[in-house]
Amino acid sequence: MTLAPFAVPEYTAADFSQETWWLSLIKAVFIIVFLIANVLLALWVERRGLGRMQTRPGPNVAGPLGLFQAFADAGKLLFKEDMWTRRAERFLYFLAPAIAAFAAFSVYAVIPMGPNVSIFGHSTPLQLADMPVASLYILAIASLGLYGIVLGGWSTRSTLPLYGAVRSSAQVISYELAMGLSLVSVFLMSGTMSTSQIVAAQGQFWWAFTLFPAFVIYCISATGEVNRLPFDLPEAEGEIVAGHMTEYSSMKFGWYYLSEYVNMLNVSAVATTMFFGGWHAPWPLSHVEFLNSGWWGMLWFFLKIWFFMFLLIWTRATLLRFRYDQFMNLGWKRLMPIALGWLVLVALVRGVTQFVQLSTPVLFGSVGVLFLVALVIIWVTDKPEPEPIPASEREYTGFEDGFPVPPLPGQTPVASPRARTTIEGTLATASAIDSPKEATDE
């Protein structure tokens, strides 16, 4: 059995030869409406889903089954009092949420939602635009959205929003590297960075199965990229209130809120395009030509992105927030080395198969063994954290790593140096108050 699945396929790229300006305008308007409608649906699905997972009803008052709750929230944001701090850098303060929203709505421009179809007599793909480096465009726009968060936290000249902005910049830098490395293996196997051609390259096998480690790394990195639990450190309510959005209200806060859910749809669409075959029908329906062409592609695309949306909601309901040091360790010490090692293996496979024909079992077996060996090496060479000394054996000083901490069970509290002074002062005050009473009694 030769390596037929890994030969560079005959690509069927999106054909824009009959594209007109008004078709592009229709597609652009459709993308905006599609994203806003899906955000409203996501709000309802998330709240109802979280309610069921956490044994509570969820929204059930505004409309049947709470369907109108998202509209009620949108109306509240529209008519809510608009305020800002006096010290805010006014221009950047207003510009930041606009940047975040613009970047969020721009990603879908190169996402293929379906094959070429006929619209008003013109054959056009269900995609606004495509280019040889469309995947790099997605990564660039995702990085641009970071400026909306950083400027939003900095322009308020407030402490907690600045903390959230700095955390977000460190988080995006850390996890975009791992996410980019996971996508490079897709580019190598597809032989292109055009999104429509990457979808065409998955006509036989989806990269989610043949490049499974890269798929897992992408899913983890994408969750960190959109600041969702357990990676919502820039918006940790228990520490920094709401992060970079703390000083925002009304629709300025609404733009941030909208961009967060649009970014969830963005990472879901990228996962669908890069790993889940894009608009192609799932097996075995993919063998039915009628179901794997035309407008049916939009149905499969919609179902696939909502599969990933449900995973994001399920993760939020299940996992707790990471500590910040754990979060950074996961990105730099785990995901980055694994993604880089997997990329090297994929590059070796692509290089070897250009000159040698290998059977599929031998190829997959060799790659699997090498990847497991790499994981074992990482696990063995990783130094375990020293076991903590029991609290009863540690001397309590009132501080831990430079921060004041309360005593743990088994530790004796440190006597306050002001305690004696306070007690003596109290006794002296009591004596002064009691003295006139004693003189009167005599």
C-alpha cells in the first residue's frame, strides 16, 4: 500500500473569475449579519447549556425558553449610561474597542463557507476573498486585535485595566506561537497557505486525524487566544474585576463583549477550515456527490463551527481558572516544545516521501513511535517541583514570597509589634476615664 493519501492532491481552488463588486458587497454584508446572528445564538446556547450542566435553569423569562434574553441584554447596553474616567486618553479610549471589533469581523473574509455556487447567474465561491497567504492574513488580523485590548487597558490610566492589558499581551504572544506552529504542519501537508486550497486538500482525509497532535495543540492555544476559561486571566473577576474592560460601559463595553464571541466563532471557523475539512460533508456523506457540493457546504460548515463552539462552552462549565504561572508554563514549557517537535516530524515525513514510497502503516507507525519517544524525553528531563515542607515544620513569619499571608493550620501567628502598645494605650485610657468616677465616689 503506497503513500497515496500524502501525495500533493490536484487542488480545486475557489474560482473568482466571475466575481463582481456587488457580489462582494453582498458577501460582506452577509458575513456581518451571519456573525451577529451567531453571537446572539451563542449567548443563548451558552447560558442554557451552562444552566443544564450546572443544574440551574438558565435564562427562562425573556421570551420562550429565554430566547429573547440576548436581545434584552443588547437593549440594556444600548441605553445604559455612558461614562469614562477623567484621566483617560480620550482618543485611544474610544479607538480601542473599535480596533477589537474590526479585527474580529475581518477574519471571516478569507474563510471558505462552501464551494462555487450560482448567485444571480454568476458562478462564485461562498467566500469573500482568497489569496496565496490567506492563512497568514488570519494570524496577522488575530495579532492586530491585541492592540484593542492593550490600548483599552492603557488608555484608561487605571491600575486594574492595565494589569489585564499586560496579561493579555503576554498571553497572546505565548499562545500564538504554539498555534502558529500547529498550523505550519497543515501548510506543509497541504502544500499551500490558501484557505480554499487547504480545504480542497482534505477531500480524502481531514487533518484533524492525520495531524492529531497539531489539532490538539491548536484547540488548547485557541482557547487561550480568546481568553476563555480556564485561560481567562486578562478578565479574572476575582483579581482584576474585568481586566481591560473594567472602565468601559454602555456600547463601548458592548463592542468588547461582541468581539469576544466573534473571536470564538473565528477560532472555530479556522479549526474547521484547517483541520475538519472545511465545508466538506463528513464521512460517509462525503461519498454522496449531491451532499458534498453546492449550498449543502454551508450546512456542514455551520454544524462544524458549532461543534467547536460547544467545546468552548463545555470547557468553561467544567474547568477552573489556571494560576498565571501555570498558564505560562503550559504555553512555553509544554505546548511550544511539543508543537516544534511535531513540526520537525512532519517536515521529515514530507521530505522522505518526496523520494521514497512508504506503506501507510509503516509511515504512521514510525511517526507515532518518534512522537511518543519525544514525549517521553520531555517527561523524563522535566524536573519535578520539590515537595513542599509541611506547614507545621515551617517557621511562620507572616510573609510568603514577599507577600503577607495568613497562618496555615499548625502555624503560630506572629505577635504584632503594635499589640503591646495598643493594650497599654487602652488600659491608660480606661484608667483616665475611671479616675473621675472614683474621686466622686470617695
